[in-house]
Amino acid sequence: MELAFEGVSVTRGSYDIRVSGSFCQGINLVSGRVGSGKSTVAAMAAGILSPDGGSIHRKGISTSMLSFQFPESGLTGSTVKEEVYSYGVHDADTLAMADLSGRGEDDPLSLSRGELKKLSLACVLSRPWDLLVLDGPFEALDCRGKREVCRWIEHRRSSIVILCTHEQHILPRIDALWEFQEHTLVFRGLVPEALARWDLAPTSIKTLISRGTLPFNVSEDDIREAACRIQG
């Protein structure tokens, strides 16, 4: 499977967002500052936004899903159970996954934003997709929720996963790294070697590299392991 961007550009006011390169199977992290273009790339990858220039080609992709940054924007059910049904997944299992067992008759808008975000992600991640685009999946989640979502994402390596986020501290293990330079998306390469080329890397990773230790990946466990190697 492959999602290829060939000379793609989208005009946004006074600047262009530009993307070239191919997203392949595994977890692809797209990092960048707020407003750099991550959500625009997510929309183009999911096929709901057409580029102004260039072309996007899909190879071996028959099913795709976009998880929106703001979960309330995609609500269709008047109850939590109806919302789960709209994804075609088993309600009891999905509610348990989202820590919402027994709340199937609640109004989705009565949930906190964190609960609603977790419900949306549980629904999305309960089905197999060839292409899964996650735009801001950690928004509104506390640290515990972020770690749980990381575990869910790590089980999706058989798909093309495009993870668009400015989160830097709690991340899943990834396979490939992309980052925005101004408004141009640049492919930094495969992990771990790509971490040394990550301009927007978290301070923890930059500090480790400056001390001669390259983490194996970007998760909290990998950062701790690399720090232990220095201390040892």
C-alpha cells in the first residue's frame, strides 16, 4: 500500500502548503507547529480536500478513515450507543474500550471533551482500515488517555497510519518521520536514524542526541531507555 503526493500544493491566503513524497505501511508521524498545515495534509490524505496543484495517488488502498481533531464535528447519533452503531462496531466492546460502559443512552454532547474524543477514537480504531488518518488524536486527553491511545495506534502497523500532531511528550512508537519546515512537509526518513534530522524534536530527544545517544524511538519508554544508557 502507498499514498503518494506528487508536487502537491494548496494555497492558504498568502502562502502555499507543499507536499511531495510517499506514505507507506506503518505509523507515519507528521509533526509541525500550530498552523503549519497538518490538518490540510490530513484532509488531502483522506480525500476530502483536493490540491490546487500536483496529484495524489493511492495504491492498494480500498478503505480509509479520517479522525477529526474536534470529535463533536463528526457526531451523527443522538445517544452514545447510536454514535457507536454509526461506525458499524460492537457497542459493548467499544464502550468498554472508551471507559463508557453503562452510558450508551447518554447524549454524546453530555460527555466531557476528553470522553468524547476517546469515544470517537475507540470507534475509529475498532475497525480495520487500509489508510487511517489521525488529525490531532491527543487533543483534550489527559496523560492517561494519551498513553492508552498510543497503545491503540501501535496495533495498527498493518495499515498506513498518518498521525498529524504537535504533541511531543507522549507519542506511540513510529516507523517514519515527517515534519513541516515553514509550510513545506519534509520527509526525514525512517526511525531511529530520522530522529537526528528532526528539527522540531522534543527537548528530551535533542538533549540525548547532544550527549551521543540516539533513542530507538519516540515513546516515553524509549526516551527513558536512552537516558539509562547515558547513566550506565
